[in-house]
Amino acid sequence: MVKTSKSRAMLQAKCPRCRRGNMFEGATYSLGSNKINLNCPHCQMVFEIEPGYFYAAMYVSYAMNVAEGGFLWVATFLVTGNNDSPWLYLTMILGGLFILSPLNFRYSRVILLYWLSPKVHYHPELDIDTPVDGNNYKWFK
Ligand SMILES: [Zn+2]
């Protein structure tokens, strides 16, 4: 049985516990469907570990926006060489961040659950083809 790699699971926004179930309902850029599932459809993990858990994803999203804004600023300068117009930079940075906002929303939550949640671990025994109720397992032995 081939196990799902962490990088692939993160890229596809899969559940951090089983790496099989989708964390989100729809596609990244489909309108109105960028919602996170309450439970993993494969292992039943509750994604929002406690009420308001995803408020912490705002900090991750902020860091991502700052990095992307810096990248867009440098890229705009390298492509245009313009040093005079702040409107060019403002348009490029805000437009780019607007276009990237669905990705930031999604991957800030993925990063929060994969890297910044110490109690969430990968369980290879759940990384199987048939869906299981992972909540029946004893996780804390
Ligand atoms: Zn799962």
C-alpha cells in the first residue's frame, strides 16, 4: 500500500490525519464553494478542533500576504523598471493579492493544521482506500 506523501496531501488540501479526505467542499476558484468541511469525509476528523480554531489561520494568511506582496513588488520593479508611479505598484500588489486570496484562504488553514497544530498527527493506518470512522480508534495510548 502506497502511503500519501505529506507534500502531496498539503498541495491537494487533504485531511492531515488520513491524507485522503478533502478538507474543502469545492474547487479553489469556484465561486461560493470555498468552505471547509466540518468533518473529514474519509476518517471523520473534526477539522475545527475547537471553536474559533481557524482564527489562527489569519496570522498564517497575513504572513503569506506579506510575502506575496513583497514578491509582487519586486516582480513589478524587475518587469517594468518603474520608479515613479505608486499606482502601478498599488494596482499590481492589491490585484495580485485579490487573485491569490482563495489560495491564501485555503493554504493558511492547511498550514495551520499540518505544521502549527501539535496534536494533529498523520495516521498511516487510516491512509487506506475504504473510508473508516477514525474516531473509533484510541489515539492517545
Ligand atoms: Zn481524514
